[in-house]
Amino acid sequence: MSASLEKGINAFKRQVDSTVAAFFSSCVHCGLCAEACLFYTETGDPKRTPINKTEPLRRIWKSEFTLVGRVGKMLGLSKKIDDEFLEEWQELVYDSCTLCGRCSMVCPVGNDIALMIRKTREGMAAAGQAPEGLVGATTRAVTIGSPMGVKWPALQAQIKHVEEDTGLKIPVDVEDVEYMLLLSSMEIMNFPEFIEAVAKIFDKAGTTWTISSEAFEATNSGIQIGVSDIAAVLVQRIVDAADKLRVKTVISPECGHAYTAIRWDGPNLVGKAFNFKVRHILEVMDDLRKDGRLKIATKETRKLTYHDPCQISRRGGVIQEPRNLINMVSDNFVEMPDAGKMNWCCGAGGGVSANERADEIRLKVFERKKAQLDEVKPDAIVSACSNCRIHLEDGLEEYNMDIPLLSLTETLAEHLAED
Amino acid sequence: MTEIELLSWARGPGLQIATIIFVAGVVIRILEILLLGRKANLAEAKGGEMSGGLRTVFTRTVPDRTTFKRSSVTIVFGYIFHIGLFVVCFFSAPHILFLKDIIGFGWPSLPTPVIDAFAVITIIALLGTLVNRLTNRVMRFLTNFEDLLTWFLTFLPVITGYVAFHRIGLTAPSLLAVHILSVELLLVIFPFTKLMHAFTLFLARWYNGAISGYKGVAS
């Protein structure tokens, strides 16, 4: 990735479309977005107001795409964009935003501020203003195939363990099956139980599925850092593998941004509609439930609550499915305040967890999640995103809270009926 | 120039010039946005763009509970001055007569004491908005020259209208001329400032709702 200020400015310009122009034209500086953002509410620092994070993109829009701005530019009145300015904004655009989109839900004029910040990242990355941690993860994703540097032999080893533990065969590179399962590196390295759970559920449901040895990584660092070219390369790998195996549906695993990347951004990144469907594992399981193919033998007795991963709920549209599934295994399910599409982010999505510089602030803003949890005092938290899960565990430890975290897929697998 | 000449200029050429700039400016600004276009979405839809967009155009008028609790001052003042401006602008008898002269038809007005009350409430709410803007940590941080200018140019027609109606200070023609000129100033600056949100918020809300609606989320 060769980067320069000039490339950055061109990238900013390419991001301006009618949505961005309508949004910037409508902002009245009311500040309501600040109160929707945990990076403001938990720090009280007004520079972290969501709309302020889009300032680099706003300057480009104003000076290049508006009549007044163009006149101002000719008169030398427009605000400058230089390396120093962009460097100052790095921390706001990357460390202080998880692209959770809560601000986009409250803006009274209707600005999709999270989208504007996502677009701002395109210019920042092209200008060489992306944080080191994310650059590293993105480079590894392109060269090795995974942001954490996980290669196929590592997954192969995990598959072998799972097969030994369960006695089930994990299908690899099988053609003409219903589902192709993607995984996040986090699941492969930290939560192989997820693979085990999916294997059990699909075995009981009698579903055909496979993992591709050529494209198993679901995460997409290109999306987080804001480089669409790279994001497209990563999506294309999955498309090629799914087409080669002629699968009907590609499953996005318990990872939030991976779902956005393949489900919503994927076809737009590669410029072509997919020949297959993309579903989140929660949607797949809920479909199996509806068809009566997901049967539960025992129930959770603990008081459960559900943490909505932003990219799966608010930005992904998978809101009711997890609730249907939890209600199937629990009679003691309680919702946190603001649950569902208005849920508060864990504080580490959108590349924040891959950016070491943001370690302190992501734990600080966890106080919002803590406040939500204190309201319902659950015995266990269920979620469906490995990144949320790792960070929630970190946060709970930081604030001395002893609440176990469960993956919804794994929880269901534990309670499956034998036959 | 006598005060009668000033009033005639304000009611005649002044108003024409201001209206032309306002209409042309608004049209240019909207075209400037729409002509940029946006790419078609190639992902498989989970919901409708049009229905989602239209829904958000309306629903975004009402804040969610948590947002209301966290930003109640901003929201309450905002509601009051917007409603107040609308009522005073379009339901006072002199305004309806004035508009009837231009567009050829009128509608029933609200009684004078009601309009008077709305005017006072609007003035208070606008002042409250200004105090809030200067004291609220986030708003003060975001505030720039344009925010203060548009506040002032919105406040001016309300206060001059109130003063003209009650004939405080100057003679009637002078007061009326000042009031009309203040409205013209607002019309002229309107398309080139954030006041454009009165039109573009429908686009912004529609896009927001359409983007979310496509994914099956009601934003």
C-alpha cells in the first residue's frame, strides 16, 4: 500500500456521492450524535462527537462539491487538508469509532454518520494515516490469508481435534453442498468450540456443509481500515471458493464485521451480485428452528441476556433471530436497556481491537456496557461475535465483574436433543 | 429615501430579488446533491429501500427514549422553536394576507393573541437555543460562525415582526420595512448555509432509512 496525501485527497473525493452530500448539507450542529456515542458519553470529550470525526471528508465535500465551497476555494478561503491535520484526526476516525452506527440512528436530520466515518477511513488509509495495528492486520490478511496470521495447517489441526472430540467428520472442500462455513481467525485460535458446535448442529439437522481450504477466513481487515481494493480482494477469495464448490449458501460466523463485509458490502466491493446466498449463522440456525430441524433437550437455568453485536443487529438486520433462538433454550431471558437495534457497542469493533493504541480507551468506554449489565444483572451474557466476546471478557475482568460469556451457537449445541 | 420608499422597495424589487436568489439557490443546491448519484446496491435485499426511506422520513421526527433523556434540553428547545416559527410564519393574519397577494389564495388565520403567544414562546425558545449552544459542551465545541449567523438571521425576522406588530419605537412603515428586509436577508442566505436542512433533511432521512431498510432494519 503506497500512500500519499494526494492519494488520500483523491480517495476522499471518490467517496462523495449523493448520500454524503445530502448528509453534510443537513447537519445543523445539534450535537445529538455525541450522546449516542459511547466514546463521547464515557469520556465527555466533545472532539469525539461522531460528526466531528468526519471533518476531513466534509472539507473535501465543501470545497469540491458545493458552489459556495468552490467559490471559497478560488478565493483561497477553504480549510486546508494536510498531513498534520489528518494525523490529528487519526485518533478520532480509528481509535474512537467502532462504526457501530448508533449515531446514525439518532441524528434528527437523518445522517448516516457511521457510513460517513467509514468513507472518511478510505481517504485516511490512502493518505497513509491508518493506525499501525490495522495496517499490520491488513497486510497479513492479504499476504497470509488471515489478519492474525492463521494459515490452513492451523485450521486443519483444529479440525482434527474437533473430529477426535466429537467423532463427527468435518467436511472439507466438498462440492455441491448446502452451506460453506467461514470462520474468523479468533474462532480458529481461541474458540474452536464454535466449529464443534456447528458440526453437531448440522449433524443433527441433517444438513450438508463444508469448509473450504482455500477461503475459510471470514474477517475482512480491508473494511475496517477503509481500503476497498483490499476488501474486494478478500471478498473475491470467498466468491471464487464458493463458486468452485458450487455451494448454495455461504455462512458468516460469529463475527460482526465479517458479516457486513461479505453480506452487505461484498457484492458491491467486487462489483457483481453473488451466485450464492450469504447468511449469518444465527439466520441459518433460526431457519433450522422454523423447519423443526433444531431440537432442544435441556434448557439453560441461568438468567441470560443478549449482547447485540452492532454489525449483526443494527447494521446487519439480524435482530429477531437470536431472540427466537435464546427463547428456545431459556425461560429466563432478560433484555438490557436499549437492546436490539439501539444497543450500545462493546467498544472494540470496527478495527478498534486490532489497534493497540486504542487499548486504553476501549476499556474506558466499556463503562457503558457495564452500566447496561448492572441494570439487569445477568448470570451469563450470550452473544454472537468473537470480537465482542474477547473484548467483553477483557472489560468484565477490568471492572471485576464475574459474568461468563457464551456463544449463542455453542449454547444451542450444548442443549441439542440427542435425536 | 423616505420610509415609504424603503417599504415599497422591500415589498417590491427587494422581495423579488430575494425570492429569485432563494428559489434558484435551493434548486441548485438540491441538484448539486442529486446529480452526484449513488451506486446501485448489488447485495441481496432483506427489506425495501423505498419503504424504509419513507418510514425514516417520518419516524426520525421523534427521538428514541434514551436520546430524549440524554439530550432533552436541545430537543425540547428545538421542537418549540421549529413549531413556533412554522405557526407564526404561516398562521398570522398579516402573513396570510401578504402571501395571498402573491400566490392568489389564503387560508384561515389563528387569533392574534394566539399568534402573539407563539411569537413570545418562539423568541424565548430561540434565546434558549442560543444559550444552550454556548453552554452545552458538545454544541459549543461544534459551533462555528455560520451557526451563529444563521441563528441571528432566524431570530431577526421573529423579533422585528413582534416589534412591528406592537409598533414599538419607530413608525409603522419603518418597522414593517425592517421586518420585511430581515426576512429577505434570511431568504438570500438560506440556500448557502445549514438552513438548507429544511429541504435536505428529507433526502438525508430517506437515504438513511433506505440504507437500513435494505438490510431489514427500521432506522
